[in-house]
Amino acid sequence: MMKPEAETHVGSRVVARLSQQNLARETNRLLQAVALGGCAFLLTACEAPLNLTGVDQELNKSIRRTDQIQALAATEKLQIAVGNDGLVLTRQGSGASWQRQILEGAPNLIDVEACPDGSLIALSFERQLWMADARGQQWHKSDLPTPENLLDAECASDGSYWAVGSFSTLVVSRDGGESWSETSLNEDAMITSIQFLNDQTAYATGEFGLVARTDDGGRNWETLDYIPNDFYPQAAHFSSRESGWVVGLDGMVLHTRDAGLSWQAESTPVVAPLYGIAETDAGLFALGENGTLLTRSDNHWSQVETPAMPVWLRSAVGQANGELLVAGGAGTLMSLPIQ
């Protein structure tokens, strides 16, 4: 697998950043791998002509080992995955083939969301919000006017776009990305997650156990008591105003049943960092390092059997066929039976 020249770590979100000559380097390294693999000893001259079949096959794939897939979203008609170097993968349902496209400028995409009207938004590490129609083919960007690093985006049910990040910053557009306003909770903390439950109520969670809630569509935010022990939520999911979960390091999952007033730890069988959490018709799932996939039942978490793979998993969505679509590092994009 090709190793990126550098990786930017934001929390535990990894944004693989390759040089602008990524394709050329990928080709060269694949050529080297093919060449070296054909020689019995490195010190022996390799006189046979190079076989480029393996290189061509890799570059013609929709999904490659160098892809770092950061987020998934799904509508009734479309599944979409995004990742490093402008990667956008789309397919029309679980049985279709993935179609690959690269956005202009190869932005590092770290989140994607399906809006209530079927359109799509994707957040890049370069402080851009990309927008597309329901087919996920025609993308255009809006530059976000903030110096802060942004980690998560949301498409609220009232049509507004949100992005959150460092220094407890929230930026919002209520006119389809034409203009933006910025506010802060005035905490020196990274917000890692924002989720709207309806037009009025939303939660934001982040570094040092930060939890904030709005009940007026984001015009005002109330900072709640911090999650105990400076817990750093890598991801959060609320099923209602009262009930929600956060996941983080050491395989920890915390649950609130009283709208963030208190949090209780739930037992998990792992100590691997957890980076994502998703709710589907088949239940609640958490994802993390070393191919970790957990499912919740009766306030306890158990491990879902997955192929052995030393990669991180971050995002999952349910599919109409009853399987779970899971995404992560090293081009991981797979469907797992969960029912």
C-alpha cells in the first residue's frame, strides 16, 4: 500500500495528504512494486521487460488501496463515499458498481451529508463546503470564511448548512452557501460533531467533554455541563433530545438519557479507539481502529465479525438489502450482513 507523504491528524481524524503529483507517484510506486516483485533478489539485474498489467489494473479500479475513505451518506436512490484527494464515490443502490470522480483541486473531504431534499454536501479540510444535486455528479464549492479548522458538517431540516471546528466555532449558511455567518461558544475546544434532530433542536459535542444544545434552530446555543473526565468525543449520535451517545479513545462509549445532564459508561469488549457511530434500522453501531465494529444490545456492546484488517473504520450506513455499508482506510468499502 502506498504510504502518504504526510498525514494531518485532527483529533483522530486522519486526512491523508499526497503531493499534487499523486497520480504520477502512485504509478511510479506501483511500477517499483511490480518490478521488485518480479526479481528473485534485489542485487540481481532484472532484465525481463516490465509487466504493466498490475499497474493498469490498480489505476483503473474505482476504489484503490491509497484511498482514505472518511465518510458515507445514503439516500433512497444513492450511496456516496468521500475521502482524500477529492475522492467522491457514488453508486445507485447496493447492487450497482461504484463510480469514481475527483473534485477540482483535489480537496481532502472529511464529511458528507445527505440533505432532506436529497441534495448533498461535503466538507473539506481546506475550509470548503461542496454542494451537489441528488445524483452526486455536479459539484460546486463555497469557501468558508473562517481561519478555524473545521471537522464536521450538517444539513439541517430547515435547509441551512452548518460546519463546526476549532475554538468551538460554528459557521452557518441559510441561503444555500451564498453567504456565511460565524459564531463561537467561546471555549478553546475543538467541536467534533454537530447533529440537528429537527428544525429547532441540535447538539454539538467536542474536546474536553464539551456539549452544547440549541432549541431555536441554532440562533442561540446553551453550553451544558461537560462530559466527565475531559472525555474527548470523536463522534456523537443523538436518537432524541433526551438520548445520545459519544464514542472515543480506549473503546469508551458514554450514554445520556437526560439530555446531556449526566453520562453513563457502557461496557464494550475493546480498548481500540472508536471514531464513528451510526444508527440504522438494524441498531446502533460503533467503528474504530483495527477494523473494530461494535453493535449495541441491552446497554452492552458486542463485536461484529469482520474480515481481519489492520485499518481504521469511521463511517457506516444501512442498506435496503439489510447489510451494513462500512468505510475506512486503505480503500475499505464493504458490505456486511448484520441481520
